[in-house]
Amino acid sequence: MWATVAALLFLALAVRCTLARRYAQKAPRIHGGLGDDLRIIFGSMPGLARVPLAPLGLSGLAQLVLFAVQMILEELWFTSAFDSTREEFAVSLPGESTTGCPDRVAVEWIKAQKGKAAQNLPDDAPIVIILPGLNCYAANLPGTSMYKELLGKPWRVGVFEKRGVGPAGSKGLKSPVFHLFGHPSDLHEVVTRVCSRWPKANLHLVGLSSGNGLCGSYTTLYGGRVPALKGSLLLIGGEDYNVAFAPPKADWRTRLVFDVTLLESTKSRFLRKNEAVLRRHSEVGYAACMAAQNLQDLYDLCMTYFSGYSDRDEAERQINGFSGSNECLMKIPVPFLVVYTEDDPVAPGGPRPEWVEVMDRCEKAAIALFPSGSHLGCYDSWGLSRWVDKLAAEWVVAVELRCSGRG
């Protein structure tokens, strides 16, 4: 009996692996990128020519669970795995319905893997600033394996940490103001300072998960003011904040990720961590946020009470570059690529059709839709390497080649 069961399991596994291998030969579907810049950039990116195969053809759910465990371990091991330095920046909000709400944000500069010497980089070395996920910071990002890939290139690598995030015991908010995705104006202050320090260097933004919201909004709202910005890459997802946590094809996996796991994590890492300063500003607002039953409601309440703006319309204009639609991408100033996976529980099936329709008409913006990879698991080997890490490096290399005229 056991021999029969084992044989059936082996046969099922063999069939799955065979199907997965065939599936892996297909290239991701590309939407948009009609202009010369992206066509040339894509031609220098092998990662866009095929779909990698996860070990044993792991399903999206299996990759998600495995990646969640990996993230926990990477956060614990960060200080023993990498040498880094933290730099803080004073920031304040622009606009008419705000007092400025001064506070600080940070960049964690990733220097080298532990035990290896940091590179002696020239002043014109490309700068890669990574924008982490919802409740993430440099130690969990999500997925610090990307650092190894980027550190293998002659680039400066920094991680932007928005207001309110950080490890346990780190400084909390000074002002009762935060945004779950981050304020674009805060990032602009950092970008301005960094670019003035290295005026000959090209700048590249790489977003991960919810960091894609900040990456996209910043590029649409401020990208045209930053000559050094050469490209923006958004890895796995991107959406209008007002519907970001309520995708049209949500299923039980989506609800588990958003309204159980991330809802509790967000309340812990943003609200409880900064309880005193937030309560002093609005007892009603804090109580309402803590009572929220789903992540989209929590986002809306945080915007109402803690965005830093008394006028919600102004808050939308200052923060959400995709409010209502992604039509802004028709005029995006730099090469802009958004990567989705069809089996992502955060956005099952990939982006909304109306977003794809707009992208199909864009010259400098594009979508690459992969059939599998889950939400940043994206495994491509038994060693649990991730194809998104390689894709990020390929993107920066290809954009640099295009900038130099060699692409």
C-alpha cells in the first residue's frame, strides 16, 4: 500500500514538474513600453525573456508561506549579515492645510556583506534607493537577499525608511503624522540632499510591495524635477491607495494577508509603537484606527486623522500620485516598469484591466506580468534565490547602458 502511495506521489510530482518546466519557457506578458527607451532597455534584460521555474513548481501560496518565514529570519540576521550606516534627514510637509509636521526619515546605506570590504566608489557611481514594503525597513525590506545582488555591482545602495517605521526600540514619531506608504515630499527631501552630495551620479528607484506606491507616486509627482533620476522599477504590485487593499479579485488568501496578518502588523508597528504621540493628537482617531476591521479601512482612517493635512483633497494631491487612475503614466518622465505576478494573493490575476489598458498606450511606462512568483517569493532555485533580485540588477544595468548610449 505504502509503495503504491509513494509511486502515485512521485508520479504527481513528476507531472507537476514537467508542466512547470513547460510553463517556465514562456516570457512574461509586456504591456506598454512603446517608446525607444524601454524597447532598448528590455532588450538588455535576460530576465524578461523567460519565466523562471520555482523549485518543484511551488505554488504561489507555498512560495508566500516560505517567503514569510525567510523574512522573519532575515530580519533577525540582518546586523550579522551586512555592514550598514544610518543617516537621518529632517523633513516637513509642503502645502496649505498643514503646519509642516516636522520629523525625520532615514536612509540605511548598505555598505557590504559582513566580512567583506566595502567598495571604494567614485563620485559618479550610480545610486540605488530601495523603497521597502508596508511595515518594513532595511532589515526585512521584504527580502534582504536583494542586497547581495546589488552589492555585487559598483553602486551605492540605500534603503529609504519613512516616518514611523523601524526595529523595536527605535525612535518613534516626533509629530503625530505618518502615511502607510510614505510621504513623497519626505522622499524628495532625501533625494535632493543625496543628489546634491553626488551631483555626477545617476539615481535609480526600486520599490518593493507597498514601496511601489511611494516609488510610483514620487516618480509622477516629483520625477520631472530630478534630472539625476533615470528610472523607476516597481517589483510586484502597484495600485491607487484608495483601493490598494481591496483588489477586485480578492479571495481568502488576500483577506488572510491583508485583514489578518498585515492589519495586526500595521497596528503594532505604526500605531502601538507611537501610541502616546498619536493619542495626544487625536484620541478619537487613534481609537478608530485600532478598531478597524480591515486594512483598507485602516488606511482611510490614517489618512483622515494622521496624514498631516486637514484638507483631504490636498492630502490626496500631495501623497497619492495615482488617485483615481494611472493616466499620469502617459506622461511619466523616466523609464518606468511595474512587475506583477498572476498568482500574487495581494492582487490575484495581476493589475486591473483598466490599468492595463492605460499601460498599453504608454511609451515610457510598462507592465511585465509573470505567471508565477507569488508576492515577492519569486524563487528560481533550490537555494531559494529569487529572480526579482536579478531583475532589479538587470534593470539598473540596462538603464545605465541606455543613459551612456551603449544600450
